Amino acid sequence: MMAAAAMYRVDRFWAMNTTIDLALAEEAADELEVQGWLEEVRRWFAYAEATFSRFLPESELCRLNRSEGRPMLISDTMMEVLQRTAEYRRRTGGKFDPFVLPALERAGYDVSFEHIGAAPLSGASAEGQQKAHQSMLQLNPGMRSARLLGGGRLDLGGIVKGWAVDRISARLSERGVRSGMVNAGGDLCVWGDVRHDQAPWEIDIEAPSGGQLGTVQLAKGSVATSSTLGRRWDTGKGGMHHLIDPQTMEPARSDIVQCTVVGSSVCESEIYAKAICLLGNLSGPDWLKKIDASGTLEAVFVTEAGATHYIGTKEKLESHWSGLTPDSLHF
């Protein structure tokens, strides 16, 4: 995945329940400076996890979820993420909705993924589903406060990982890292210095069944993948996965099992990849083209029948993809 014509310092660690991989160009930087970059990235992801985890009882998110409708003073970081959350909830018409936590818990995802057992599930009442749909997020930036209305509780797992990658990548670039990659469990950002004839990054997209779907070349940009196959578990009510459809408050049942979105923001790509998985093959391509009127995004998705689809432009497909052989094209 390295870009050519540069020497990189690499690092790998565990945070936010996933593997974080780094590759940072180290030319023109002394050892002390490079170590400072690596330590800053580790501190940042540790802070993001401590703030937004729903599995750490004293995280800021858990305290907000326990506020029972009362206004709560929040950090600037939490305010930033909640404002983006509200914006993407609006922009996607509710396809992205953070108020799915009760549904995740009913599906058995009430502990960190590696601790999920096979215990029988509690029934999902119509009343509980209605409450989730009526949940509202009230923000007061002036007072720096948040209030959860309608009995709702938040799960920010669908946005915060991509947001964290975007933020630290921008910070590293500002600090003088002229080329780099930050990869959080497959949701990644890359950037480079085209002024020095640097070759683009080559990013392999894994197929659901193993192997590769294809390789995309990017000088700068983001890639995020969502799948119903990765985080699955067995329960007393059958197999479950973590992609909750906000309309039904149940694990999504569409015919798309994996979607990868290529764009300029990891946060945005992550959200749109999930939305396409929820919408399915018949609605997903037109939805993305409508929401992305400028045509800056691309997507590759795979159906449960094994068909590969590409959403984007012919020019982009031919110019920076290799090895990708879609069964259907959506230009």
C-alpha cells in the first residue's frame, strides 16, 4: 500500500476496537520529530475511544446516554461530532441515524464485539421501536450542551472512527508530514506530495469471499468499507450483524453484503457506504448519485449473489482502478 519514492515510518496498535495502521513519510524529519508524530496519533485515538466508547461506563458518550433527557454540558470535541451527526442524519434522510443503540443491544451487541455471546435476545417491542424513531438530539452550541429527547440513546460507532481518521490525518499534514496513511480497520485516509513526482497510493479492496476486488490509486483521498459479513454473531433468534436499518430497527436485510466508498472524507465515505448497504442494489446507486451531485464519490459494492457493481464515472474507472471487473456499471 506504500506510495513510491518516499521512506516511511510505520506503526500498528489497537484502539477503538480495531487495528490502527500508520505509514508516515519521514524525510526531512529527525527521529525526535517522527516519534512525536507517532505518539500524537496514539494519544489521539486513545482520547477518541475514552470519549466516544459506549462500552466504557465513564466515557462522555455513556454519561450523555445516562442523562435521561436533561441538558448536559459537553466537550468541544463531542459538540463537533454531534453537529456532524445531526447534519448527516439530515443529509441522508435518516439512512444514517445514531439512535440505533437500543436496536443494537436487542440484537445482542450490548458488549464489546469480542465478548458477544450466544444468549437469547429480549423481544423488540413496537413501543421500543417507535421511541427510537422519535428520538431527537438538541444541541446548544452557545451553552455547549446537548440534550437527548424522546428516550433516545446514541451509538456513534457509525461516524466517529472515520471522523477520528480525518482529524488526525489533517493534523499530521499541518505538522509537515508530506505523505502518509492512517488506516483504522480498513477506513483510511492517504495523502501525498505530487510536487515531488510521488506515485499515488495503491489501495487493495478486499472481496467478501477473500482475495481482491480491485486496486484503486489515490494521491489523496479516503476509502471506507461497510459490510454485513464482518461483525456477525449467532443468537437465540438466529444470525445477527451490526448494520441496523433505522426504518425497521432491525439488522439490515438488503441484497448488498459489502460496499466501499472512495471520496475525500473518511467520515463521509463511511456513512455513505453504510447507507448503500441498507438501501440495496435497486435504490443504492441512484441514491448516491443524487446525494453526490458533483460526482466526486465512487463506490464498489457486492451483492449476496456475488455480483460486483461500480458507481462513478467511466473516466475514473479507467484512470485509477486496476483489476476491477464490475458486473454492472452505474455511470
